[in-house]
Amino acid sequence: MNSKNVRNFCIIAHIDHGKSTLADRLMEKTGQVSKREMEDQLLDSMDIERERGITIKLTPVRMFYTAKDGQEYELNLIDTPGHVDFTYEVSRSLAACEGAILIVDASQGVEAQTLANVYLALENNLEILPVINKIDLPSARPDEVKAEIEEVIGLDASYAPLVSAKEGIGIEDVLEAVIKYFPSPEGNTKAPLRALIFDSYYDNYKGVILFVRIKEGRVKSGDKIKTFRSDKIYEVVETGVFSPNLLPKDELSAGDVGYIAASIKSILDVAVGDTVTLADNPAPEPLAGYKKVQSVVFCGIYPLDGSRFNDLKEAILKLQLNDASLIFEPDNSVALGFGFRCGFLGLLHMEIIQERIEREFGLEIITTAPSVSYKVVKTDGETLFVDNPSHLPPQSEIEHMEEPIVKADIYSPPDYLGQIMDLCREKRGTFLQMTYLDKSRVRLEYDLPLNEIIFDFFDSIKSRTRGYASFDYELKGYERSKLVKLDILLNGEPCDALSMIVHEDSAYTRGRTLCENLKEAIPRQLFEVPVQAAIGGKIIARETVKAVRKDVLAKCYGGDITRKKKLLEKQKEGKKRMRSIGSVEVPSEVFMQILKTNKD
Amino acid sequence: MAGIYVHIPFCKSKCRYCDFASFSDKLCYAESYMACVYREMAKRKEELKNYSFNTLYIGGGTPSVIDESYIAMLVAAAKKNFNLSADAEITIEMNPGTVSARKIGVYKKCGINRFSVGLQTAVNSQLADLGRVHTLNEFVTCAKLLKGENFSADVMIGLKNQTAEDVEKTIETAAAFGASHISMYALTPEDGTPVYTDYLNGELPDGDEVAALYEMGVKRLKELGFDRYEVSNFAKKGKESRHNLNYWRRGEYIGFGVSASSCINDVRFTNTFDLDEYFKCILSDNFAVIDRQEIDKEGQEEEYIMLALRTERGIDTADYKSKFNADFAKKYSSQIKRLERFLSVDEKSVKIKPEHLFVQNSIIIEFFN
């Protein structure tokens, strides 16, 4: 097909504004899938995505559409995640496109991530097409929302299609607008191959599958390819497009979005953001890759069964291939043995990765409490970054510490201003400014310490505003802060995996809450277990897990013996799901207890 | 030495905690049922001809609810088919609400020499709560009829609204009226029984409260001359239940009747729990076994440890060696080391210290593979 008739675009939106549903409708309308095959949220293929109703991974699909001008067009759509944690996924898909559909909910209007995604799209020089969705809702106010888009974002919304993806209204208008407003891809098909890797995953039969946007040149099976990052040469065994399943196609050329399989076995040889070129006719320069991912939250991941370290390593390597924003390095803990210190884009991202390791690789894991990366300036002038509390130098060697600060944007109806401001104050926030977008919506800007928001800020803000407020943030920099290391002792023994870095002012409260939570989470043992919180050797809180007093099968006679033995075997199984920290048996969930800061 | 168990699955009404095979509306089948039991015994005669038995235990249900003549015939059938030693311990379970002087007379005459009476509690309101058909007075009448006999009383702890005084009163009543043996069990709310609902509603005492009742009970029993020989069983000197000790020493036993279990030659098997099915099997000249499991060496050893650690005397290391051809203290040295605060170890035995017997599960499972 002539590249004039190709459109590469993505859909961006605040979470829940209806991206995946609109993608479903576009596919249905273009006959990509028949109504009969139609499952809701077709592109959300991971179990976790369907269960949680969110998109985590970007998913590409190719569609054909005969427009009102009588011509047939090839439309490559990349569905993207909406949650703030997955901005990196969004930015990668943007780099593969020329245009972005911006969905705005007709009743909720512009939200925090609407704006964040628009900025990303603008950075990538994309054409943006606003679409007003959910116009079927009684509370829809499309005209006001259009005005809001023009005022807040500065986009011309006069031509924005009015749509209800759920009801199938206005879908054709969207397709026509895509063709009319988005540019067709440019790129010299005669130039040496340059293909941007925007995603990849590991297939047991074909090896690593690269998702690429061909910017220049062409590629077909039999070609020898290499990447700029490694010198290894691979022979292409298959090229193809997304329909949305992999559909082989003889050749990909400039402007195409598709995949390349080249029997790449080593996960370490390819990286998302790298450029693929031909081995015998290489391009002189790689394409501009992506910004290096910046991890925001860190935690330790350990196999529940220490002997499965290598399986965990394999799992993390494979996941990284599919999720370039996951970073990791080997680590070991006195309490938990060998494992990995992993970096994530946020708490949801962390949860998703944990869940994927457990589900997709059948591994049981222990994760330690999340931490952010602190800057430590030592008395000898050395500066280091510490994201693992147990790697903190001794207090005497620390001159001062700095913590990461974010600039947070909160959008809310004015009714909840008080609650939001209270919350930000509790979280050590600094008020920057407040803007009324219209009568019913306010934008609040705050500086907040990152370690205060990674835990439960998002949930708190949702619960305090009955779900009406939205929130987004970006890292701003480091600020000096009074931070201390809070240690936890179980039965008198320090447990490194439970240590955390906290602000001095909240150390006592955190220590107390933590001891209380641990007391609830650690099952009673044969002996009494003191749970203590300490700062630099000084005990600041203590709780006691009382010794168990009754743990017996009352009767056991002839007919019971088999059944009673099974009960004991079950108890033994349960015990295997625990880790011994010194003499104390601790269930794996305990390490996440640190997360619960209070009981609201 | 081995034991014989016979299950009588009839009762006047179902207790609220009961999850045994026991039917309150099928007493009319007692005659046919007993005929089947005699027949089942005859069918096992050949295969067990080289076994000597020294205990017979008639349990239920409520064995005392059926006509005493069936019981007399049952004992006779056991003696006729098997080598039951002359001094065998022959026990019958009784509900105090279903006995009479005549019944006890017949029992004694046919050779029954041990009686197990379900007292459960001396508090009438708690008896009613449990759905028991008798009152404290009826227990007293029953105990008087058993005067001078070797009898045991069952006592339950962990009942709704039960206080330490209630438990004490129950123990004292049993002792005062001549029990030579007391079984003191914690009520176990089994899924599917009405008591389970009480449990879900939080109406039953929690583990700590039950443990306190137990400790108090153990102390009071000791003062009254009852020594604990198993976690839930207490006896005056020489009055331990031989039949039950055989279970805890992992001895062999054969069971007859609905739901009865057996362990012969390291094979465990269990009869059907369904009365009709039992009739059908026996009347068509088959056994009524629904579940049969050969216990491998490792399983035998785990059972042995699990059962022996329930008893006051613990694991007899010489007996262990003769059965498993290994030195217990050596084989389990790491477990013994780890659990040293909870075990008492000498050349002859390894046992759980008396004060930890009520938290034995987590100790026992350390010895499992």
C-alpha cells in the first residue's frame, strides 16, 4: 500500500476515559474482528488487565478502512496504558506514531493524566485529535468539555468528534478524522534500514519478537540484521504485522508498524528504544531512542523458596524484555538470602510485576517494602544514592541526606479542597498554587516528598474525594531533609528486610504503627516474640506476639488417624510458605505490612 | 495384641456438635444392622485367625440406645469369631439418658467390663445447648448404677458460656460419682454441624480461653488422682483405656459396621458411611470398604511419631528402634535441637514437656518430611 494511505496513531487518555473500548469499536468498525469474536477490551490480553480493567501493556493492531473518499487506508493503532505509572509505555508508543487521539470523558473533562499525556505527545511532535467520549451519559456536557480542552490544553476542539464508544456512536467520524488530520508517515524506503524497537517479548518458539516502527528502508525474511547496542548479527526468519495477533507479511518498509522475529535467544542482546539496521548496509546513526527510564520506587524481590533464585532471575529477565521500564540488580539480604533489587515506575507498576512473576512464571516471591532513592552526602564529601535502607552508611558517616521531591498536579471539584489540602499537609507538602479551571474544577499544585506519596497517597486522595479528584506528578529534584533509618527487631534480632528510611518527625508514629501491624501479621508462635522498632539502637516502640496456647487436635482415635494426619500435613504446608527470620516464622506478606501507614 | 471396634450408628437425637455416622431416625433398622455386623465379623474370621485381640470397643452413635440383647449377641459373636483373650477390656459407650439397671445387668453378664459415659458437662443449660438428651440428674442415676464398675466419663471444654467453675464442677461430679477415667476434650466445631455456626458467630471461647480451661482442668484432675496419659485422657492408676492406647501406639485394629476404620498389616481401610450402602454390600456378601490405603514406611513413621507424641510417655526409643530400625535421637537430632525447649529427652524416651502438650501440632509437624 502507498504510504500516503497509511496512518500510524495511538490513543491517549486519563485512566477510565475509555481508551480500550474505543479501540474495540475501531476494530469492529473496520471489520478487523467480527462482532461474534468481539470480547470486551480485546487488546487487554493479559489476565491481570482484564481483571483489573486497566491497560498495562501497549498493544498494536493493523486495520483497513475504506473512507468516504473511496480510498482504502491502512490504520495502525497502538493502544496504551493510562495510569500514571505507565507513562513510559505511552512514550514508547508515541515514538512509533504520527498522530494521537486524545480521549476526554464528556462528563469528567480534563484530568491530570490527560494533560500529562498531551505534553508527552507534543514532545514527540504528534498531531493531536481530541475526541469527546461517553456522550451518552446523562451527565455529559460536551460543549463545556470542549471549552475546557481549548482553555486548559490550548487545543482547537471545534472539530472534535462526539462519541460514545460504549454505544458505538460517532465511530466513523473518528476514523474519518484520523485520515483527515493525521499525516501519513514519511521516510525513505531506499535509505539503509532504521527501525525503532518500541516493544518486545519472548516467544518460546520464535525467540525474541521485536515490535518495530520502520522509519527508513525495508526489511524482509532472510535479511541479516543487527542493533546498535550489540554487534551480534541475526537472520530475519519472519516479518509481519499485528492483526492484532501476529500476521506474517513478506516485507516491512518505511512507515510500517510491525514485528521482526530473528531467532534472537539472548534477552540481553536487544533493548527497547534501540535501532535495528541491516548488517551489510548499516545506517550510520541510530534513531533517537527513549529517555532512560527513571525508576521511582524500589523494592527487593526474593524467591520464597531460596533454591529458586535462578528461576526468579530468568523470570525477571524475560519480563524486562517485555517491560523495559523494569530495572533490577542482584541483591542479598541477611534475612531473605539472594534476590534482586528492582526499580519501578510506581507502586501499581510494582504490584503488576509481582503479580506477573507469580502468575506467568509460577514463582512464589517475597517482596520487601518499597523505598525511594535517597541522596546521601557523606562527611568525606562523597555522594551516593541509596534505595535500599540496609545499604545506608552508618549515621556517623552521613553529613546530610536529601530526598526526592515531586511536583504534583491535583484536579478536583472545589468541594474537596479542604480534604486535599489537609492530606497534602499531612504528607509534608508545600502548596504552590491553585487555579480555577471553571466553576466546578480546580487545579492544585503542590511540592510533595516522593516517599510520602508512593505508599497510599493515591488511594487516600481517591477516598477523601469520593473518587472525584485525579492526580499526576513529575519528579522535580532533591531537597535536604531530616531522614532516619528505622529498624525492626524480631525477637531481639534486627531484620534488614524490614528496615525503612523515614522522616524524623514521623519516625515514632511509623515505628508504632509498624509494630502494631506486624503484631497482627505475624502468626503466634510456640514462644513469645517481641516486635520492636528502633532508630540507631534506641528502641522507640514495642509490641508482643503472644505465644500460642492451643494448637492440638482434641481427639484422635482409630477412624481419625488418616484425617488428622492430613490436617497436620496441611499445617506443615502452610509453614512452608513462611520464612524463618532467626527463630521466628514469618509469612511472606509481612514484608509488605510496612506499606500500611494507618488504618483509614 | 490388637483391638476390635464396632460402630453402632443409632442415637435418640443428633447432638449439635456431632459429625459421626449416627442416625436419630433409623432405630427400626437396628435388628437388620446388627445381623449385618455379625455377618461382617464372620467374613473376617478366616483372614484374622492368627491375630489375638485384647480389647473390644463398642462405640457410636449411642450403643446403649439399642436393645441390650443385640449387644450381648455382639460380644458373643466377637468371641466366637476371633481370639479375644479372656481378660480382654470390653468397653461400651453409653448416653446417661438411655440406660437402665436391666441394661447394665445384661452388659455385665455378657462380659462388658468398662463403661464410657457421655457426661460432657454438669451444667444442664449447656447440655441443652449441645443437644444432649440427658440431664445432670440422669448422669447421677447412671453413675449410681455403675457403682463399683470401671467407668469413664467424657467432659467437654470450650462450650458456649462455659466458665472455669463449670469445668471444675463437671470434673468433680464425675470423680465424686466414681469415674476411674476421664476424657477431657476441647469441643471441635466441625464444618456442617450446628455448632459450627456458633463458632462462626464468635460465640465459642477462643483458643486462649480454651487453653486456660484445659490447664485448670488438668490441674484439678491431678489433684483428684487422675494422671494424664494422653493429651485428652486421664486415669486413676491402672485404669487407662487399653483400646485407645493401642491406637496411639500404632497397633492393629479391625472395625465393623458403618464408618468403622481398620488398620491391619499397615493397610488402613474404612467402611462406607452410608447405612443403605452398608446393608447392600454385606447382604450381597461383600465387604463395605470404601477407602483403602497402604501406608508406606515413611507414612508409618510419621503416624507413629504423631500418635506417640500425643501421649504422656512420648516416643519409646527402644520400641521405635524395633519398628523402624533407627536411633530416634540420632535421626531427628536437628529437630530435637531446634525444639529443645519443648521436649524432654532421655535415653528411654522423647516426649513433649507436659506444659507444652496442648500446643503439640507445631511440634509434631517438625518431624514430618
